[in-house]
Amino acid sequence: QSALTQPRSVSGSPGQSVTISCTGTSSDVGGYNYVSWYQQHPGKAPKLMIYDVSKRPSGVPDRFSGSKSGNTASLTISGLLAEDEADYYCCSFAATYTSVVFGGGTKLTVL
Amino acid sequence: QVQLQESGPGLVKPSQTLSLTCTVSGVSISSGDYYWSWIRQPPGKGLEWTGYIYYSGSTFYNPSLKSRVTISLDTSKNQFSLKLSSVTAADAAVYYCASMNSGGHYFDYWGQGTLVTVSS
């Protein structure tokens, strides 16, 4: 069971948009619409930002959006704010062993 | 509002068993709405799913840990627990308990996390 592949870091200036990719296989990301994204600030617990590929929980700004194409899911953050600087993790249901698998995490820096 | 709180020793000796408990409030762990989960994060590293348990008692474990991990329910206390045997330094991590929504396999509520150090 391999971790999903994310870029280690991305950056953008305030007001810009950034996209974080998450690549898996047909047994996880590509096979199910059960991709979720989490934001984690230092020393804090992760926070759900996107679920079921593109749905936003109540309270999450609409600047955050998710999508999927084939075996790759993406998180896009538009109108970057300083408070968006954090680590972001993708997660997918994986048919193998009826489990879930996380990506390695992406550090977002707001310049 | 669902709330989760981890508790347990912060220090475990190598080769011993790590034991943590998660106390849930705001929902009954006997409901079918969630899988009750453990996720860990070694210092400076990413998240790793450890396993989860359903209200029925069915358990699902990370294959890399399966031989050492046990997750159980205590419905009388609205708690669920993690036991990880034969720990090594590689098991040192912040351990989070979380609720995984049974409808979509996403973790919507998390505990604050508890740091477990492995050292003699």
C-alpha cells in the first residue's frame, strides 16, 4: 500500500491561485470518488477541507475547490491568504484491504 | 458537535505495548455513522492511517501494522482504544483519533492528538 504522490512544496503570492496534485492508482484515487483533503497548521490537528473529491464542509471558504481526472486529484486554492500557509494532505479510499491511504503532504508557502 | 479526546501514556519502552484511548462525545460510537479511526504522524513527517473499527466490531488495519495493532470499542464508556505491540523508535508519533464518515471515507472530526515517545 503506497502513499499517494504529492509535490513536497508549492508557493504563491497573496491573491494568486495554487493547485496541489495528488496522484494514485486505479485502485484508489482513480477508482473511487472518495478523495479528501486536509489542512494542517503547525502543532494542530488536520482539518477537513474537501471530501468526496469536490465537496466543501460547512465553514470552509469557497476559495478551496477540488477535482479529479483519472488517477490524479487536485486541490485548488484561489485568492491566497497568509492564513492558507500550511501543510496539505490528500487521502483516498483504497480497495486493497478496504483501507485508506494518505499522500505524503505538500507544504504551501504564501510569499 | 462531535468531539474526540485521546489519552494514554506519553512514554513507552521499546518492545512494550502502546495503549491509547479515545473518548467520544456528541455522538454514540454505537451509531453506524462513523468508523472510529486512529491516524499517526511521526515528528516532521506525514499522516499514516493506522486502522478503524465500525460499531459492529469489524476492524480494518493498515497492512504494514496489521500484525501488531488492535482497535477495540467500549460502548459503555463511549470510547475506543488502540493497542500497538512490540513498539520501536519508528512508532514514536503524534497519535490522532478521528471519526471517519461511513458515507464517504473522510475524516470529519479529529482529536487534538497525543505525542507518544518510545524510549527506555
